[in-house]
Amino acid sequence: MTSAQATRLGQRPGVLRRTAFIRLRSGVYVPASTELDDDAQLRTRAEALLAEYQGSWISHRTAARLSRAPLPRRLSRDSAIHLSVPAPQNRPRREGVVGHRAQIRGTDIVALGPLLLSSPARMWRELAHECSVEELTVLGDWLVRHPYPKWEGRNHPYSTVDSLRAQIVPGMRGASAAREALTLIRVGSDSPTETEFRLALLKDGLPEPQMQVSADPSTPCSPKGDLGYPKQKIVIQYEGATHFTPEQAQADQRRDNVFLAEGWVVLRLNRVDRREGFRTAVQQVRALLTHRS
């Protein structure tokens, strides 16, 4: 709770500063028996502030963090709460809070449990002025991708390309970057790293790869690759940390064998490729395209 809420409940102003409570931020406390990690602390602080500021909602970087959206590291480390209120209400001003005032539409705010957040599309707009075109494309791909209901518990994407486009209005900060990112956002990227690699290929002047390519399009259950060039039968798989368990490695091997049996070349990338900005991988794709065209 906040100190203001405690006062309204009849508590003396100093009660929250006693040993029975832990101070999370200026004016925000939880019982000392509460064990909270960083994410839980962020949610608790956000809930307390929403209760204190009438009509407010969590926005910008904080909305992205609470949504587990892919943020650049420099933004994800921000511990301040970004809190928005409707115009003409005054911006919140207190330690640990970045206040915003905005004109909004009914679809611009969504609920996440007890929290009110900027909608995914509005959050993308709010971050446009402090993200690069590539970073906005990564975020946009994540927002419009179709989920896997069995694993994610949802059936619909967080947003659509049309919804993102509708957020771009005259005079908005970051409009130029947002417009350029819109030309690059695609449905079908299953991870931010896949988007980063696709953009690396385009930046080097290579043709845009197809996403979620099937080893045999005539077979409904045929395995799919992350990226590829079906005409040249080149498929690219990015193997994140989860792919190195014995069970997943076996499944990946069987998947790749289907591609190989159909005459595909399989490139498998990992975090070392990402660390070097995909320079080697891009060169390998260029060589394969030249050889197979």
C-alpha cells in the first residue's frame, strides 16, 4: 500500500516505516513477511499507484515490462514506474514515477489481472520515440505473431499490423521510425532473435526470407523451419537455450532430417551467431543463395 492509503485507513503516518513493513519505493510499502522478486515488486508498486491516482494506467516501458515484451536492455533496466493519466489531469509527480498525460481512446487501455495498462498497440506507439527502427520492428513482430494456444494459453495475437498503423498520428514523437518499422513488421516470427536475423539479411542486401517454411507444403503435418528460401531449399533454424536439452535436441534432429531428406540445406544458428551480429551467418546465406540460384 502507499502511505496515503494507510492514512485513509486510519493508520498514523509513521506506521509503515516501522519494522513490520518493507519500503519498496518512496511512499510504497509491503508487509515484512512478503517475499517479492523484481517482477513482483514492480507489479506491487504499480497496483499501489493505480489505486492512488484516479483514472491512471501503467504505460510506456513499464507496460512493456509487465507484458514481458522484448525491450532493449537499456529500457528494461528502468526501475521507475511510468504512470499515465487522462488529459487535462496533472501528471503524477513523485519519486520513482515518470508521469505522463495523454488523450486516449477506449481501446487504448487493457486489463492485466488487477492492473490497467496501455494496450499493446498504444505501448508500441509510446516507445516509438526512444527505440530504433529495428527495435520497433522486433517489438512489432512479437505483438502480431500468432501464439501457440497449447503453450501460451491464448488464441489471438496481442495486436495486428492495422492496429499498430492506426496508432501513428500527426505530430507524435517517433512517427518516422514507427512508419519505417511498419514496412518491416511481419507475422510469423516466433522470437525476437528470428526478427533480428531477418533484418540482418535485409540490411546486407539479401532477399527477404519466408518465415515458418514447411519442408513439404503438401503435407499438413510437415515440420517447419524458422526462416528460409523455399525456391532454393535453404532453411535456417535459430536454436535458443531450450534447444539444448537432450529431448529437444533429439526432436530437432528428427525435424532437420525431414528437411535433409527433401533436399534442403539446413543452417542452425545459436547465441554465438547472435553475439557477432550474425556476420558469419549472413555470409553463409549469401554463398548458399549464389550456389543454389
